[in-house]
Amino acid sequence: MCGITGILYFEDREPSLSMLQQMTDVIHHRGPNDSGFWTENRIGLGFRRLSIIDLAEGHQPLSNEDETVWLVFNGEIYNYKYLRNMLIERGHQFKTHTDSEVIVHLYEEYGEECVKYLRGMFGFVIWDRHKKQLFGARDHFGIKPFYYHTSDKQFVFGSEIKSLLASGHVERRVNNQSLMNYLTFQYVPDPDTMFDDIHKLPPGHYIRVSYDGTKSIHRYWDPMFEPVERSFEDYVEEIRETLRDSVSHHLVSDVERGCFLSSGIDSTAIATLVKEIEPLRTFSVGFEGANNETIISKQTAEAIGTDHYAKIITQKDFMDSLPSAVWHQDEPVADPAAIALYHVAKLASEHVTVVLSGEGADELFGGYRIYHEPMSLRHFDYLPIPLKRFLNRIVRMLPDGIKGKNYLLRGTTPLEERFLGNAKIFSEDLKADVLSLDRELLKTYKNPFQIADQYYTKTKHLDPITRMQYIDMNLWMPGDILMKADKMTMAHSLELRVPFLDTKVFELASRIPAKYRVTNETTKYVFRKAMEGIIPDFILNRPKLGFPVPLRDWLKGSLNQTMLEQIKGSGIHSYINMETVEKMAEAHRNGTQDYARHLWTIYIFGLWHMKYMEEGPALAAANF
């Protein structure tokens, strides 16, 4: 696991080593073991390495035999040994045993089609000296990040936004449209970021940038579900075989490995399958109170026989780590679970260099409770559309607090107009109250439902549950789940691997009919059945908790005023209406409204603004 960065000028000018040094120094945490640079006229590549495979020979930037193809690569390719043997049979000569070099020769053999052969997680850039062209790609699911900035003078890229800012070629400005969407999603959806003129290459895409500045982006893979009717038992058996195969491939490394272990089925499944292969260390964190995950995770560790480490996070621990966690995020992600992940990653990094985790199972196999909604609202399916629209208008006139109003609203609102993924923090009305921006922007910006529409348009042939999963695969998973997974683990130079997010596993999951995924009684039904007899029985049907951060209760106490003062001092008055925030804080403190997530979303934006807009990332880095 590593950090990559670089620049392509669109004029005759060689990048300076001092600039590349600055761009790589700021992401030292992604690769504390080694660094490397390569430059020539117009192009410069920078690299930081966290040594995982072929510890002695894995230096980058890396080239082919005649130095016409140069690579910087962040990630792991799990089928690299198979690809290496295939390429050797075709006459390619290797000088290392790294998975990185496989990409170089795969590009020589197949060009841009090389990405279709890769099984793994990656963000990489290849400089083709013959074509005078930069070719960059991000993995199928978006496990690894890829940021870029382009202008009429240069193209700058990196694993983290900090590197782009450290180049001196990218200005720090808030993207107002991104802020408005962030308030709804609690993250900024691809391809935008919270910065003007900095973008994310979306998952399953590659980018081509020519010597003269011509740029094009292409999608090479789409996580589309296409259910196939087969027996339930066939799917159960295939899940077991495919997941075992994925876990086995994800264990390839030359360093110590471990697993995150929560109280749920996903991480338990991964840990149990790893334990079948080798001795295992597991790690968990929790909060004091009724939903302390460390109690269940300890019982699970004892049941499957792992060497277990756990930590209780206090409110002080949580809040003290916020400035560092927000700095590492690059752009605000207002998921409180990100901070819990920061702590469990810190714990794991004290013992291992690689961890396996359970991200992706809910999106692939239908694990979120919200996926039950189409079943609970199915009675409305029999109503004519004009009647539903009429009822919706009537229901909206009812006073808030009337029992059943929300159910009737959801039942009479089309799926495309109510579901944006697993987070929907601010409504458009409340957003209008809390923003200090020009009200005309709220009428003209590309809003969350317009962003989601492109995915709904592609899935009209699918059932509602599957459409919701596809929305989450394209928005929630890369924007929240994988963003925080990468940034919070890399903050501690820890490589995270996610065996559920494997192309072979997805190929299987995409074929499973919705009736096998979600039933009246449970979510991930076929997956739970597949894990019977493998994981402990007391875990099989536990409800999903995630990282249950007691934020709602914390914000009713002294933290409420502390947070409010920090919001006011963060320099966001020109974006956020402080009077509205004060009213929300008071209402939450008094218990008349639950504004915990709303306040937290604003607070994280404020901390991010302080670190990146008021102080600047280089100064912020020096604080940790």
C-alpha cells in the first residue's frame, strides 16, 4: 500500500524534485518505508511506499525494460502471480516479484484494456513515452482513491488532495455546490470534491491525458445487478466457495496480517475464514453503554479462537482525535463511525501492517435495514399513480407529529424521489435555512436527486431493492464507506483489505435474486444461510449496528456548547447561518428535536474548513 502523486505540464518544462518532494512528504503516512521520484520534460512522478509484497524489490516509480513505460501504483493486485506467469509465457521479462511490475507488462500487452484483467484494489498512473500520454485508473469499487486537478497548463494527480495542494499549482477554494450536496449525503459524491477544481476519478473509470492537454475519462466497469433464477441451495454453496477463494487471495503479503472484528456477521465471516487458514489477531473498539461492541466481539474472538485486542473509546478520546482524523480525510465525511474506525486502525497498527475487514457485504448482499422499505410499502404499489400523487399532496398538509404521516409520505413518493442512499441528513428546506449562500444557488445547483437520477435511469428494469443497492454501490459505498476505510487506516500506515469487494464475489452477488437477499424477516438472507455452520450461531442473526457512536446523548451535554463555539470559530459564517445553528443546538440540548447528525455534519465541515482553508494542510500536518 502506498501513496502516488505527480504532474504533467502541457508545455516544455521539467517538474522540480523539490516540488515532488513536498507532494510526497505530505502523504508520508501512506508510505513510511520508502520514497521515489522520476522526471523528464513535462512529466514528474512521486511515490511513497508501505512495504507489503516483495519487501526488497518494490521501489517505484517502476519501468519496463527499455524505460518507455513508467508506473506509480497504490494498491494490491491479488491475481498478480497468475498474470505474471501468463505474461512470462508471452515473452515478458520481469526484474522484480512485485504486483506493481505486472501492471507495467500488462499495459505493454493490452494497453488500456489492462484494467479488465486486474483483481484487486488500485489507483495508478502510467506514463507512456511513445504515445506521450498519461494513463490513470481507479479500481472497480473505488477502494483506493484517485484525485486530480487539470487546467490549461498542467494535470496534477495524487492519492490524497494534500499532495495536489502541496504542488503549489492548486488553489484552496470551497466548492459551493459540493457543500450543498454534502449537507444531504454527509460526503461529496464523485466526481466532485469539497474543493473547486479538484476532482475524484470515479470507481471503475480510467483517464487519459495527452501531452497537449487533451483529456478523456472512460468507464471500464459497472456494478450492475442482473438477477438469475437458480436454486437457493446453489447460491448458498457458491457464496461459501467464492468468499473462501477471495479471502485466500486477500491474504497474499509478506507482512503480519489481522482482522477488524465487530459484533456483526460481515467482519465475523471474514475473520472466521481467515482463521481457517492461519492464526489470527483481531481488533475492535467500542463505547461505554448498552451497545458496547467490544463485549460481543470478545465473545466472538473466543468462539473462533483469535488473539483479540479491544479498546473502549471515551468521549475525550473521540473528540481529541477529531483534528487529526479530519486532516487525514482530505474532505469532510460526517460519518461519526469514521472516528471509531480511526481508533481501531490505530490499535491494529500497533500489531500488524495489513487488516481484512467486512466492508461491502451490505451493498452486495442487501444488508441495510432500509432495504426492507419496498416490502413495507408494497401495498401502495396497487394504487394508480395519479391517486398516489393526490394523496401525497394531502398528506403534506397534515401537521408534523401526526402518527403515520411519514409512512404515508414515503408510500406515496416514488422511490426515485425518496431514496438517495444510506444517509440523508438535511432536507432541501432545512438546507435553505442553514445556508448563508445565495438562495438562487439552491434553485439551480445539481441537487442530490439529480445526481442519483443517472443511476435510477439505468436500473428501470430492476426491482426496487436492487435499485437501492445500485444507488448505494455508486454513491454511499465509494463516498462514505470506502473513503473513510482508506483514509482512517492509512492515517496509521495500515493497509485495509476488503474481500467482499472482489470482482469474483460481485459477479456472484449480482446474480442473486432480491427474494433471496431480503425477506420479511431479515436482510442478507442467503448470505446468512451460507454462513451457517461457519460462524458462531449467536452472530448469525444479530441486528446491524455499525459503530454505534453515542453522539445523540453526548450532544445533550457540555459537548453541545463546546461544539457550537468551535463552529462559530471555524470561519464558515459566509457559508452557514449561525443563528440557525444556534437554534438547532438549543433544540437538541432541550430534547425538543434530534439534530445530532445535522449539527455533526456542520461541525465536521467547520473543522475541515479550519484545517484546509484557514490554516492550510501543510501547517495542519505539523500539528500531528
